[in-house]
Amino acid sequence: MAVNIMALIDFSPVCDRIVKHAGKLSGLYGAKCWLVHVADPDPDFVGYKAGPQYVRDHKAAKLHKEHIQLQNYKKELEQTGILCEALLIQGQINPTIIKEIKKLEIDLVVLGSHGHTRLYDLVVGSVSEFLLKKHIVPLFIIPSRKQ
């Protein structure tokens, strides 16, 4: 039975550590590592006008940069012998993550916890807290702040 590990990438300062730990765990378990970044959906998709062309150009440039960063993480892991795939998906973050966990038959999710305040988590939400409540797969949570 193949083991699949998902590393959630948000390009925050903790991402290098997420990739490092996902790679170590993948190596330990002979697992395939899925590097997944969920980008904001296109404004037209969610019912809003995207605005002037420069807004679209900025969004396209950001997605291109994120794609390159994901591919660099993938190459880094592949150089250590880890079987790895990188996915950049547009959509609402929490439902998209759940959908991908099920679709890819993920056994473990590696993600960062940013240590926001309770008010921030209440208003904006926390991906790690959302996934903890869903009880879908085990989580390996890496704190963003070093102790």
C-alpha cells in the first residue's frame, strides 16, 4: 500500500521547514510527497469583477512566481530521492484542501501553524484548526515561531 504525505505550502517563513520535515517523513515511510499550494480563486469564478488589466496581470505574475517556487521545492526533494509532485490549485482554501486529501488518498498532512491571535483565528480562520476539527487524517504541525 502506497503512503502519501501532503505538505501544505503557503509561502510563509515556515515553508522551508515544512518542506524539510515532509521530505524527512516521506523518506522514513517511503512515501510520495505532494506539495500543495491553494491560491485564491479567480475573481470572475467567485462572482466579482477582476478589475482593470493590471490587476489581472499582477495576479498572473503572482501565480507564476508561486508555481516556480513550488517547482523549486519539488526539485529540492527529488534531489534527495523523494518521489514528489507539486500542485498549485485555485479555490477556497479549506474545501479545496479537504477535496485534495480525499482525491490523493493522503495519509498525513504536514503544515505550519502561524501562531496568530485568537481574534485573528476567529475572524479569518486557521487551516490547522479547521483540519483538526475535521479529523480526516493525522496532522504534523510545525510552529512558525522557534522556541
